[in-house]
Amino acid sequence: MIQPRRVRFSWEETPLHWVPGDPFTTHLINVLHMLLPAGERWFVHVFRQALPYVTDDELKAEVKGFMGQEGTHAVAHQRVLEHMKEQGLDPTPFVENVEWLFERLLGDHTLPPTARRYWLRERLAIIAAIEHYTAVLGDWILRARPLDEAGADPVMMDLLRWHGAEEVEHRSVAFDLYTHLDGSYARRARTMALTGAVLLFLLRRGAGFLLANDPIVDGRMTARWTHFLRRSREGRVPTLRSLLMAAPRYLRPGFHPSQEGDLGAALDYIAISPAHAEFESYRRARGKQ
């Protein structure tokens, strides 16, 4: 059964460039911290609207577990943004644009009340497409040993792998909810095409923003495709091919997200993630006060 897990991350020792000597990889992955808090709060908001229409009790329980996990993820990534700001890199302007995207452009009042059910189904399809990509990225980060070899900060890697593992764990929920309440293949294809294009745009735009405002780089580096291709060949970021090929798999008529990722590896990592042990230690210490 999918359920949220209580975790704690201590960021005091995490440097701004948490991949040493590699601001491009650092900031390309940091874009996720800017996208996820607003995005995952929006997921929870939309799923809460969908819950009354769910007639399958098992699916309803899975949806509630998904909502709990996503809420926890949003809080964890929000704290990374606060840490970045403390280090002299303020992500607020970009984050405000992301919040506008989810809260206004994809908000409840984008369409008139008469289109409420249509708009709910459309947004559920968008979430299912996004969750396909987060599962793909989650499976990648669990296997991204070149980042460890590069000396990436262990706390940041734990956050990314804990989150990635839970994305693999709940990879089917959004798709199953969409299928339960609608399931239109045309809508599924349309929203995947939109989601993939927007994701690539936001990743490049976000990395460019962070590099331009990084007090260490000081405007001396930009987000170029050559940087991306070099780092992807080194295994520090996903390859462009892996991101592009995720869409055709999703669009196969018989596709189901359970076919994606290694659930065993995800659950194995969750079992050893230092963040849960740190939370328990923190809780016991506070209980003694």
C-alpha cells in the first residue's frame, strides 16, 4: 500500500554546487526543485477534486497515499529552495512563473464552470503524463552512479533518490485514476505531446536562469546543448534520447506504467534511505527535551 514516509534532510553542509566543479549538472537537476513544490501541490489539489468520482475502493486508497507522498515531496524540495536562497541564489522569480503556470494557467478557473468535468479530465491526463516522466527520471537517478563518482553531495543524492524511488513506487496511480475516470487515448496522446515539450523547455529555461544568477559562476556560463550532451555522455544527466523515447512508450496502445522502472530497486533504496533514520533520530531527540 502506498503511504507517505516521514523524512528529514539536513542541508547545512550542502554546497551551492553540490556536484563539485560542475555548475551545469548541479543547476539542470536543481530545476526540479523549482518545478516540484508548486507542481506537486497542484497534483494534490486536482486529485482531491477527483476523489468523489472514484468508485473503486482500492484505487481510492492508492490515490490518497499518492497525495500524501506528493505533499511530503513538495515540502522537502521547498526547503532546498530556501537553502539555495541562503547561499545567495534566489530562485523566487522563476518559481513565481512556475506557480503561475500551475495555479493560473492550469487552475480551477481557466475554463467556465460548465466545463468543470472536462477540465478535470484534461488535468488528470496532464498529471498522468507528468508522472510518466517523473517515474522515468526516478528510475534514472537510482542508477546514476556517475554522480556518486563525481563526489555529489550525499544529502542531495538521498533526497533525489528517495523522491525518485517513491515516484517509481506510485508510478501507476495517476494513470490508473485517469483511466478510471476517462481513459480517452486522444486526450492521453495530446497531453503527452504537450507535457514533453513543456518539460524540455522548462528544464533548459530553468538551468539558464540558475546559471545566470549563480553568484559563483557570475554570468560566465550559459545553458548550452553542448553542455547537456557532454554531461549526458558522462552519465551525470539523462540522455536526450531517453527523455524523447519515454513518449512513444507511453503512447503504445497496451501501455501501463507498471512496465516502467525497477520497483524492487526503488523499494530497496527506500528501506536504506538515511533521511528516514535522520527523522527518527530528530524525533527522539526532541522527545527527550
